[in-house]
Amino acid sequence: MLMLEFINRILHGRISSKIVTPIEIGRFGEYRALEYLRRVKKFRIICRNWKYRHGEIDLVAWDNDVLVFIEVR
């Protein structure tokens, strides 16, 4: 399911919270964080869900000339 379609279904009450999985909730939170950082804070997102040998980083972005690693909770 496309993220925007999923968000619209949640916002318009066409999806019960009983059938929304923790993974979907996590994706929704990451999407909201990404949009906030991009639109409000003007971060330049360069990578999502970057995997490395010890785990994963949700977002990697530039804030002016600073490289930022973001973990969404």
C-alpha cells in the first residue's frame, strides 16, 4: 500500500487501529519525521533506512553543512 494512501485511510477513519501493525505505525512515524525535517527544518534528506553492520539508521540528512543521522522513535 502506498504511504499516502495508508495515511489517508488512517486520517479518515477507514482503517481500524486493531489492524494497523507496529511496522506500519513505524513507517508512518518515519514518514511524518521526514516531512517535518524537509519542510519545516529545511533538511536535505539523502538516505532513508541506511543499513550498516551494526543496525540501521532511519534518516541521513544535511542541515546546512552538517551531516545529521536521525533515529525516529
